[in-house]
Amino acid sequence: MSYLDHLPAVFREDPFVGEFLSAFQSVFEGLAAKVDDVARYLDPMTTDVEFLPWLSGWVALTLRADWSVDTQRSFLQQIVPLYRDRGTRIGLQQMLTLYTGQPVVVDDDFDQVPHFFQVRLTLRESDPRLLRQIQQIARAIIDQEKPAHTFYGLQVAVPTMRLVSRALQRREKSAQRTVPNVLVLGENTLLGTANQVT
């Protein structure tokens, strides 16, 4: 069926008008096919990658170019509910957890220093390049989400080796801290090389 069939007879009889209007018909038919599939473009999990920046503009989010596509999709999918907690400790904690996928602690209980809070991220890897990237992105997120009158400290914990003395291990046990398997100097670990007398 053609849209031209619905026009008055005077338009259907003129070949120029028919050709002119058929160009519009092809546009409308192509647009109708796109409209049927529009829901896919509005869902960050199913839209094409090139539509992610456009979709992020709808929710006032700027996607970083160095984020993976999965991170961009995840942020877009969850950002609107997070906006109700924007500017709060909980909102910042949720935003950073969403980005890193790791435990994040935001501590704002510093009575002696007004308007100060501390953010602690824990990473699974100790890759220096990844550490710098995470720190940079975390600072950008914190700077964007924090109230303007506040300032903060950022700690990023990475897996490391810990050498302790027997005395420190006893003190930590007496303070009832959980002491993981540790390397104890002079007992199960040596630092440097041992001199051997032959």
C-alpha cells in the first residue's frame, strides 16, 4: 500500500508530485521501522555502543572515554536512582562501589576537622598503572559528587606483603584485632641474605 493512494486524485495523476511524495514515503517507512525498535535504544544494556554518550546526556552523566563499555552501561543503568542520594555519604559510597566493583568506605566522623571526610577503596590487584587510573577516576567522581564546602582524603588499599615482628604480632593479638597469616621477621622470613660460614 502506498501513501499516495490516500491523496486526492489531482496529486495522484501528476507524475512529478507522485515522485516527489514517494521520497517522503520512503523516509516515513524507514522511520516507522526505527520507531518499532526505539525501546532498544533507550535501554543502556541493549543500545548500540555509539548511542551510549547520547543516552548519558539524557541523565546528565558524562561518560569517561577510559571506562569500559560494561562500566558505561552499568553506570547508565543505575545512575538515576543514585541521584536521590547525591551529595551524601551513602550516595558517594554507592557511586564509587558501582564504578570499582570493590568495597568502598566513606568515613565522615571527624569532629576535630569540620567538613572533612575520608574515602577508602580496596583493590584486588596491585598493578601500578591500574592504581593510578583508579585514583584518577575516583578523584573525578568524588570531586563531582561531594558538596562544594567539603574536602577529603583518598586511600587506596592494594594487596601487599606485610612483615611484622613477634612483638607487634602479640600487641595486635592482645588488641583483639584479626591477624591474618603474616610473615614474621626472624621466624618464618629473612630480610636480605643469610651469611653462611663454611
